[in-house]
Amino acid sequence: MTYSRYVALGDSQTEGLGDGDDARGHRGWADRLAEHLTRANPELLYANLAVRGRLAAQIRDEQLPVALELRPDLATVMAGMNDIIRPGFDAAAVAAVLEEMYQALTGAGTHVVTVTFPDIGAIAPLARPLLPRVLDLNARVRDAAARHGVTLVDTFQLAYITDARMWSVDRLHASPEGHARFAAGVAHALELPGSDDTWTAPLPPLTAPSAWRATAIEARWLATFMGPWLGRRLRGRSSGDGRTAKRPLLTPVIDQSISGTSSAS
């Protein structure tokens, strides 16, 4: 199928953090997917409503009404990871919010793509106790996606997804390689021309760091990333405070892989 109006809903991963920076702009998997879509339809229009730090209910309340007004024929919904890492997480409540978005979008005739989450404890050891939350939400996402005919990109089953090379140094956002692989995964799930299953191929083996170096890496991560994150939580702040969507309107796409310029028009 050829798509003409693509809208991305989500948080920092869909905004593209880890693939660029605030000065140059963030590319991210959704931008990369939009570029792939333009190879089938150069007239594609693309909006990215994602804002970092948003919880699932915030994405539903802030982004879903805008998305419906834009009348997309393709939408991606990635939400829930910020909920998983918060105290008081309720998998059933988050899944209900996600299902509400699936139902509203598919009911409007939109083809929806969603995702399961990886074992974040394999990415950041301090998050190991959160695995039951990930498993619970993933199971509910699979069920909801099946009920509403939503295309599911099931990343949890892929061992390489938790490889350090797939993640930026903050371990919260995908690296450029991670964003590229996930975009390729969505393109494959949509059976876009030029897509295939090579995105599932394992990465080359990675030599494990020595014990002292691993300890130093953990200490640096705690000081550089975990400390500020905890500070924001204690102050009731979010990384997305005061931020708005980077592409709030449907606009044409420039293929950065070809032009070497920003994917925004």
C-alpha cells in the first residue's frame, strides 16, 4: 500500500532523541520511516507530534485529537515507557490508554503501527526490577493490537535490541543505529518496497569490558544521567516541560539519506 499522510505520536523515542541533538535537530526512526515512505510516494506529507517525557495519557490527551484532525492514512503510536519507569505504574491503565488511541485511529480509517518494549534491565542494570512491568505491558499491547488490527513490531523477542550499540550513552534513547534499525523494522512490517528482514540480523559480537571498566561506566552513567533524571522526578519536572512537537503540521519530506540535509521541509 502507498501512504500519503503519516502522523507519528509518542514521546522522546519518536521525537528522535539519540539521533542528532537539540542544536542540529533530531532525526529519529519516525523521520527515517517517513523518508522510506517517500520512496514509494514522493508526495507524502508527514507530521511528528511526539514530545519527550510524555506519559501515555498525555500523548492521548495532547496528540490524539491533533492526529485525528490531520486525517492520516498511517499513524505510529509509541507510548508507555515513561509510565513503566514511574512509581505507581499500572499496566492495565496504560494499556487501556493505548487501546483507546488504537481504536480512535483505526476507527477513522488509519493504518496504525505500534511496538513492544525491550528488557530495559538488560540495557541499564538498575532497571532489572522493572522486567515484570515490561512483560505485563507488552502482553497487553499484543492483545490490544490484535483486537484492532494494528500492525505490531515486536522488538522484545530480538536479543540484539538490548545491545549497547543500539542505545545512546544515556541508555534511555536509541542510538542512530537503533533508530535506523527500528525504522527498517516498521518498513518491513508495512511491507514497503525495498524493505526486508535484515533489520533482525544480530550485531557482530561485542567484547565485554573488564570488571573495573564496567564499574567506571556505571558510575559515570549514574552521575551523568540517572542523577539528573532523579532530580527532575523529585522536583516534579519533565524533560518535555515547555516543549512542543517538532513537526505539528503535515509537510513534505526531504530524504536525508539522499540529500544529506534535514528531513524537515
